Amino acid sequence: MWEKAILGMAVLRMISGSLELIAALLILKVNQVEKALLINSGLAIVGPFVLIATTAIGLLGISDRLSFAKIAWILLGITCILIGVRK
């Protein structure tokens, strides 16, 4: 059987992927660049949230096997990714 952390991460990724597909269909339906950009920018909010949430679930799943220093390095790396994408 799967671990709870694995199931949580997979479910979040499935929801994220489903939102991406729905957004793509909406973009095709509206058939206007301005509205398509609005839909696309809405997805920009979802992406970082999913990254943070799945990483948090994964870290909780292995927290008993990692030192505090390694967890801090992982969190620092995620922070760098989010800053790099934002700027």
C-alpha cells in the first residue's frame, strides 16, 4: 500500500494537472488573447502553491529521516526557486 505522503502528493499533482487541462480548454473556448492571458495568469498562482504544498507533504513524510540542517537547505532551495520565478 502507498504511504500517506505519496498519496497526498499525487492527489495534489492530479488536481493541478486537471486545472491545467481545464484552463487550456477555457482558453480555446474564449478564443481571445486578453481573456486567455487572464486565465493563464490565474494558473501562475496555482503553480507555486502546488510546489510548496507537495514539498511540504514530502518533507513531513521523511522528516524523521532528515536532519534539521537538510530540511533547512531544502526550504532555502524552494525559496530561491520562488524568488527566481517571481522576479
